[in-house]
Amino acid sequence: MASGGWVRAVGAAALVMLLGVVATMPAVAATKITVNGEAITDIQISQRIKLFALEGNNTGTRGATQQLIDEALQLQEAQRLGINVSPSQVDDAFHQVARNLKLTTDRLTTTLQSQGVSIDSLRNRLKAAIAWSGIVQNAVQPRVQISDLQLDQEAAAKVTGINSFDYILKEIIFVAPGGNGAGGRTAQANKYRQQFTGCDTAVDLSLNFTDAAVVDVGRRHATQMPEAIAKELAGLNVGGITKPRVINSGVSMLAVCEKAQAEDLTFIKSDLQAGAGGDALKTEAAKYMDELRAKAKIIRN
């Protein structure tokens, strides 16, 4: 081979090798945004868009970018407050995502990778979510205050004829585990109901039936019971008994042993407090996040 041809051959081989090396080199990440000096790269944004697509989120670049900015702020704030998120916490959260999707963690990993999604993209989001939960608990929750007077007023407004009674109840159960044979048991329960004359004879009457049990429920306020049952009980007098209903252990009826007007606001207030507290916490958390964004130095390249 002439020297010139050899040089060309060597040059061609070198070029092929060089192209192969370039093809296998990882892409160089370009910084698109800095959040208080912390870089968010085009690769991170691209990965988050792919994760969004897998979830059916079509907010694209804008949504992915905003989420990554928020996560950076949340993790920075957690660090400022001394809230640490351990790898094991992220592992647990990753396992929970898999369980919610009815997948093994290996299957979830494979699914992500098959769509070109880096596992780190999901794990980073989970880490930020855990950090934010800690921030809400430690820094936001103390800001939330609910007025007892307001709760009392709202609870009083919710008292109705149905939920203003206090009862002492007995439950009569015609046993049918898992609801099997509930039809026949319902017929027996109706027969019992027709013969029922009051709580004092409830146990004696049950002895005339197979697999019938009488349970002392004790004192219950109407607000502690499902609305349909509370409504039915409100229409009964002492000595009355509800219609049979199928439950997991068989067929059940409730007998009214005592009934008194009692506008107990405790349970209504508890429900209202949980709801109002949750709403107030969400509102305050949103304000806190807005504050972090307003104070942040965010530079877009």
C-alpha cells in the first residue's frame, strides 16, 4: 500500500474510532436556570418532561421548569431549617409509589427506564416532597389558628333534627360471615324485628333464633353514626328497632334502648376542625411557598 493510502486508511479508522467515542460520551448538561446559585440543567428539565409524559401531565417545559424551581427552593429551605431527608426515606417513598401502581420496585424502575426517564428524576421529586412535608409540619403548621368561637357557630348551624339525639343502643346480629347466606339471615332478622318488644327482652328473644347475637353498643351520639342510620334512628322511639342491613359479619339491626335530645357539638366540631384545619394549612402552605419564590434569586439563561 502506498504511504498516502496507508495514511488515509489510518485517518479513516481514527475518525471512526473518534465518532464512536463521541457517540458514547454523556451529553454535557447546560445550565438553564439558577435558583439562589443552584443550577437547573437542560437535562433535568428534559427528564422531568419525560416523567410528566408518563404521568399524563402535558404542561411540558413550563410545568417541568416551575416544578424543578419549586423543588430547589423547598430543599434549600429544608436545609436552612435543619430538616434532613435520608436516602432510606426516599427509598420508602419510591416503594410506596410502586405499591400504589401495583408494581414491584424493579418493575417500576424498568418502566421508567423504558420511557427514557432517569430514576433520579422521580427520586429527586420524592426527596423534595418529603422535605416540604417537614417544612409544613415545622414551620407552616404553627401559623395556622382556628377560632373556637367560629367552630362553635358553624357546628351549631349544622345541628339538625337528625343529628341532635343521644342514644343507648343494642345491636342484634344474625351471623353470616362474609355476607354469605345473607338473604336467609335477613328473613330471620325481619321475623325477629316483628317480635321485638324492647331492649329488656332482646337477649331472650334471640335465643329463639340460630346464630343470633345481642351486643351492647352503649351510648352513641347521632353524629358518630352514618347519616342513613342516624336518619332512621331519629324516626324511632325507645323500643324501636331499625330495618335489617347486611354487614361483613352478617345481618345487623340497632335497637333503641334510650333516646334523648342532646345537641352535642363535640363530634361536629371535630369534623369541622379537621376540615378547616386542612384548608387553612393548604392556604398557609401556599403563602409560604409564594414567599420563598418572592425572596429567591432566580436567573434564567
